[in-house]
Amino acid sequence: MAAPVENNDAQHELTFDSADAGASTTFPLQCSALRKNGFVVIKNRPCKIVDMSTSKTGKHGHAKVHLIAIDIFTGKKLEDLSPSTHNMDVPHVRRQEYQLLDIAEDGFMSLMTDGGDTKDDVKVPDGEVGDKITKLFREDEKDTNVIVLTAMGEEAAIDAKEAPKSG
């Protein structure tokens, strides 16, 4: 009878906790595992994948993944072509909802977290979202919640909605 193979976990105990002490803004993922509507980093920008296709190349070549993605903060379209076996960075994207307390004259919003702290470093964005926030808050005088997206050290308000009435 063969001697039982001991599973030596010691050699597998890599310290991951120290590598990501809340500081890592991205994590690696193989190209072939990326999905449409997922997030990816292209040219150091956090993007949302809007389209992707795989092309098989010649006899000894590698399959390539063609990504078309939109920068989640600027709305710019970016493209990338890389072998499906390569790793790409995927941004950690956090979506947080805050209650809007005020809009300062300089365009910065005063937001309240669930914990009751205030956050004053997010600007009313230009364009449609900014108009929506301003309209809800100033014109309609509604209790407004602002949805803020955070990725790779950047933040932007991406949507606003009327706050649910607290019974």
C-alpha cells in the first residue's frame, strides 16, 4: 500500500492579506475570464466592457481577445487587443449611495454617509447626471440620494434618485 501523501499546506501559505490592505485598486484576471458589462483597466483607466470578441490566430498563434470598453469616469471609448491567456487588471469598483445635504457654490456636494459622517469632496458632474442632481435637489426640492462610483482612487457621481420616504 502506498504511503499516504501528506498535503503540505505550508508551501501554499502565501500571505495575501498583506498585499491587499485596502490599498490595491485592481486585481488580475485572465482575459478569457472577462465578460461583457464587467470592468477592466485599459491604459490605466477603469472601464466597463461594452463589447468583446475572440479571434483565433494561425496554427501556433494565441487566441486574442478584442475588448471595447468605456471609461467609467470620462465616458471615453478605449480598445485593447491581448492574448486570451494574459492577465489584465480589473478595478475594484465600489458603488455607494449618499444623501445629498447641499450643493456648494463651487459645485461640490455635501453628502451624508449612512454612518452620519459628511463627505464634501465629490463635485456635481457635468452633463445629464449633474443636471438631474441639481433639478431634483434645487427645483423639485426632493430628498435626493446620489450614487457615487469609486475606482482606482477616483470618484464620480453617476446617478441620483429621490430618497425613499422614511416612514
